[in-house]
Amino acid sequence: MLEIENLKKALEMITSSRGFYRLIPEVRTNIVMAKENARTINDVAGIPGRITVHKKEVFACREPEYGASSHLARLILEIRKHDPTRRSAINIRYDKAIIEFCEMIGLKVSYYDRRKEPREIKGKEGATIPWGVKVAIRRIGEVPDVIYHKGDWGKEPMIVLLASDAIEAARMAIKIGEEVRI
């Protein structure tokens, strides 16, 4: 239950931030945290219904629970195969200014191009995210702090911040929301 408490604190930080609302993509935001020995999506806690915004007010649809986010759970499970200390991820909207800011403050940034996704990966449910993570890691030779893609047909461009826990992920996102004007 440590992960749930960590997520609740991160959620409190995000919802009280004055600038985070700018970072929420059309598909909305989620933040996840994996158990130390996570092996499946049900070992990763997230926000059911995601984090949304109305005007400048950010709020979660529900309290954190395990198995609540398949996309970010698959991403963090793949990340942990390469760096088990990374237990958390948060997705935010893509903007070039955010990427430039992340690089400026010394975060390791990498990406993958969804348009170059092999047909056999594209056709397999749940395979895109692990493929993208592997490409992003291979590109820089290590697990980055930030992974992004610029989208594809029907797929919104996205940035994912990686951290050791949800509170650290929230801090990174809040700093971006307060510093980057988009």
C-alpha cells in the first residue's frame, strides 16, 4: 500500500499546482507507481479515469488503485527490466518547449517514432509501448528521464516523465508546468 499513499501525496501536489493544468493532454494524464517486485499490470497503481482539467482546476476522477492504467503500467514494467529503481511514470502533453526545458535542466531525453513502428508490433495489442521504450533506451544507451513521441495517425503526441516514485514524478511535472509557458 506504500504505492497508493505515495500516489495520493503526488496527486495532492498535482491538483494544488498552479501550472500543471497546462500539461494535461487531450487523452488526459495518469501517474503510476509499481510495486518493488511488479510483474503485471495489477502490480502497478494508477488513477482510474485519469487526471483531468476543467478551466484551470485539475482533479482526479477517483482514488489511486492497482491495475488502473494499462498504458503507463506496460511502460513502467518495460522500463523496470532495464532499471528497477524507476517505479513511476506520468504522461503529459507534447510540446517542443517542454522537451527543450527538460534538456536545459539536465534531464536525459529520448524518443521513438510511432510512424516507424513495425507492422507486426502495430498489429499486436499492447505491444507498441514496450517497443517504443526499447527504441528510446537503445537510442541513448540508457534509461532516460523523459521519453516522448510525436504521435501517428489517430495517436496524440505524448511525453512521459520517469522517476523513482510518484512524488518525484509529480515534482518534475509541476516544475515543468510552472516554468514552461505553452
